[in-house]
Amino acid sequence: MKNKNKVVLIVLFLSVSIMLVSFDEQKAKWKGKIELENGVKVVKNPKKPIYGEDVFSLEEELSVGEAEGREEYMFSEVQSIATDDNGRIYVLDYKENNVKIYNKNGKFVKKFGKQGQGPGEFHLPRTVIITNQDEILVQNIRSSAFFSLEGDFKRSLSAAQVRLGQINIDSDGNITSLCIIREYENPRYELKKFDSELNYLYSLGSSPLPNARRDGFNPLFPVLRWNVINRNQIVCGYMKEYELKVFDAKGNLIRKILKKYTPLEVTQEDVDERLQGEELPPQLKESMVIPKYHCPFRRMIADDEGRIFVWTYERVADGEGYYYDVFDAEGKYIAKVPLKSRPFLFKNSKLYTVEEDEGGYQYVKRYKVTWKI
């Protein structure tokens, strides 16, 4: 009997060992390489990721919104979403010019903001974020307003002298934004860092401004894209090449992420989706130039564990959504996952999106994110 038990234990031990070896082999399937160039880590990725699609899964756990009914649960045009450390959800409604606050269970708490250009009022609001200083920042077209987490107005930041795009505020209060620079010799988008008073500190990258008069109107024109990793790091990339650059909080380049890819041809469906039925002026229609191939990616977003999700132009087979290339905190290409809706925010293993029903009514959705790694 004892010998039999020993045999069982040996078999179990060997089985576990084989499983561990298989797991190690699976993790070792990454075929890229990491090189050091001028003190910067360069991560060179192959076309295929380490894992398959099943390594990533979503489970819907909350839906906020009503097609008809209570006003506090109805949205006109959700522009941006933020969450705080307690799981409260802040929804910026562009058309309603307000922010609605919900608790972690989706129950309405309050709303704040109204149309206007005075202190604490909204005019063409773009973004809502929760800053590292635990304040709500609502960015308008020409200024930004800061509120407490309860929605009480605190102060404004005017951007009259600087044409700011979407902004982020780091732990030191410094501001990052993609700015439009209209210099005659070198018109461009430039990713700049400012102090809390909008004094210029340094730049992280740039890309040319489109010139339809000179080059024709390209609705898929490549520009510099960027996002935040781990609160203070910045990842950016010029859409013309599949290369991402990661900078630390002081603006030092610490990593480059490269990936091999096969260019996708542009279809009429792609152009129509980009223009969304917009009626173009005659001069733009006449000068429209459609490239043969797409850029490598559209945008990027990071979760709070340092993974970078890169939105590609590859459609999911059933037409519902697009594929996202996912890179881990080291910059290794770990997965290619389908998402039917554009991700607005990843936080605490949750994904927040905005989705529409057949009637065009909007809902804020929260999904539980599971990684099988």
C-alpha cells in the first residue's frame, strides 16, 4: 500500500513538473529581442504575440444609463469618463455641459456644471480626469476647471496663450499636452510638458500639421498619439511608424517599443467611418487624397499595471470592433485582443466603455477584466 502511495505521489509530482515546464515554455515563446541603444532599452517585437485571444476576457458587471426615464441616468453625448480610488464614476456629457457622478454600484450621486464661460462653467468640454492631487479636472476648449471630488469648484486654468489638446497632470502638478504650433516654417503637433502655471519645460515629440492646400485632404492623416502609464510615465508614437516611446516623469526616454506588422489596405468603409457621414466643403472633396494603406495604429491607452493597448485598423471578423495589440510593462507583445467598443478607461482590473443601443441611446458600461497569464 505504501509503495502504491509513493507511485501516486511520483506521478503527481511529474505531472506538476510537466505543467510547470509547459507554462515556462509558453512564456518563453516571445520571439523578439531587447537591445540597449545609447542607454535606452529597445524592445523589438515580432508580428505574433506570446498568447492567443483567450488569454484575455471581459465580463459585464455594470451598466449605467436609461433610454427613457430618469434624467439623471440619461446621456446625450458622453465625451469622457473618469473614476476615483473608491470606484465612483464621473461621466462628462458634452451636449448637457455637465458631469454626472455615480457610486461604484451605478447609483446616481449628483451632477455639476452648466453651459457658460464663467468660473466653474463649461464651454465645449473635452475631458474629465481625476488628477494625482485627487481633484476633478474638466478641460474646456480654452480653459480648464478644477473641482473637489464632490464637484465643488476650486479654481480655473486659462489656456488662452497656449493651444492645448487633451491634458494630463502628473504627481508634481506638471501638465502634459499635445499642442498645435503654427510656425510658418514648421507647423506641427508638439507634445509638451509645462509646470502648473503653464510655463514651458520640455518637449517629448512632434509630428507635422496636415496641409490640405499643399498635399490634399487626407482624412486618415497620421499624427502623434500619446497616453499616460503608471500615473507619471508617458507613452507616445507617431502613427506613421510602429514605434512607441516611453518617457519617465522627468522627460527621459527610457524605452522604445517596436513591432513588425503587415500594412492593411484602406477601404471605402474605413473612410466613411472616419468621416461619419460628415458633409465636407467642396474644396475638401475635390482635394481628397486617400492613402493605399493604413497607418500601423490609431491610438493607445494604458491600464494601471503598465500594459499598453494599441488600437489597430484590423477589424474583428464579425465586424463588431477592432483588434488591439497589447504590450506588457516591459514592452513585450503579449496579446492581440478584440474589443467591440473603444476603451475609455482601464482601472483596478476594470474596463469602462460607452455603448449605444439600436435607438442610439448611450450607456456607460463597466467590465471585469481577467488575464490568464
